Amino acid sequence: MDYAIGDVQGCFKSLTALLNKINFSIDRDRLYFLGDVVNRGSNSLETLRFIESNQDNMDMVLGNHDFHLLVCALTERMPNKNDTFLDILTAPDKTTLLDYLLSRKLVIVHKDALFVHAGVPPQWGKSDVMQNAEIVHKNLQSNNASEFLSKMYGNYPNKWSNNLSNEEASRYTINALMRMRFCKEDGELEFEHKLNLDQNPKNFAAWFLHSNRLMADEEIFFGHWSSLKNVSTKNIYPLDHGCVWGDRLTAYDLTNHNYISQKSLEIS
């Protein structure tokens, strides 16, 4: 069986319980994590070690928290007071774990579906997603990964253009695929709101609700948006169900097309 799993965020106890619930077999099943496997929860190191040590049966896309860990580890940027991945930064296998994250992609294609952390801007088709995500991936795999990471924080450019520099295009791609919730039809990004669909900022809508969206006919599985409720849009599968905030961790059975959830064990 193949499963897509929403944001774990270091909630390793909840992940273990979820895997028991689905009768996960390391010899038979594959897990695809939709990003943000670390941070905010109490067991980021155990979670990342578990995924990295089972690469034959597990894969993940980079989420904004995983990316933040890389930036804090490999540039001069310091962790903030809410970050809970300091155990990774001092672990004896730190280099192995960071190299694993650097080798992860922003998008995974599974049969006819796309796995991504936050979403896909309306004006991008599948080839646009793959091409731009690959540019970021190559930069993360380069000898200048630290320099690249040091330039990737910031909200601009918040609009896509074919005239963007490599650095600008990469920053837009990272923000769109890892951070986006609301945007305009042309892909202009908005970063201030984390609300539900009925509370969208003026002139913006959830990325998957734009009528001209080029990937409307393709299945997209994503995490990132824990406050998202009551989504009935065709081919859209949000899987961040707020485990780190005391709600639940969810897996989607890609074979039988059903959801399996585990109540969070992180907050009593």
C-alpha cells in the first residue's frame, strides 16, 4: 500500500500510533510525507531519523519548516524561540540528516497525482511546476547550497514573470510551493492570512479555487494549511489536520482512496 501523510512536525508518538493503525509494513508499504516533518512538535530528531533511515520505503517533499531548519543549520540565520529542532542541530548524525533534506525535492509525482507541501499557483501547469521545482532542487544539491539558502528568505517577488532572475524565480517557487495559501488568478502571493476559505483577504482566494487553474484536472495532495476546513474541490486533498495543535495526523490510502486519522498524542 502507498500512503500520503500530512504534516508530522515532530509528532513522532502520533506518527507511530498512526502507522500501527494502518498496519504499516516496512517490507510492503510506502509512505510519502507532504513536508514539515520537523519543528513545533517535541520529537523532530526521532521523526527525521526514522524517515531518513527508511529511504527505500519513505520519501518526502520539503516543507517550509524543513526548509527553515536547513537555513538555520547552513547560514547565519538563528532559530527563533518557537523552533523545536535544536536537537537536530546538535545531533552526531546532523550532517547525514541535513544532507538528506538537501536531497529532497519540492514536488513528487505519484502515478497521475502531485505531492507538494503548500500548493500550485493557478497559472502553472505540470511542466511549469516540475521545471521550476527542479531549479531549486539543483541549487540545494550544489556546492553553493549555503549561499543559495541565505538568499531565499523574503516575500518578493510575489508575482511570477518569465523575466525573473534565477534567484528571484527560485524564491517565488519556494514561496509558492512551500508557503502559499491565498493568491490571485495570476499567481500573486499573499502571506499574511492563515484563515479558512470563507475568510479570504480581499481580492485573493485559496490557490485551488481559481477557475482558470491550469492543473484543475490533476490530483494534488498537500499539507501546510491546518486551519483549512470543508474542502470539496475536485482533485484537491489537504492533509494537514493540525496534529501539532492537538487535532489529528492523517494518512490517505492511495490504493483504496480513504483517510485514516490518529488523534494527536502530543497535547493532552
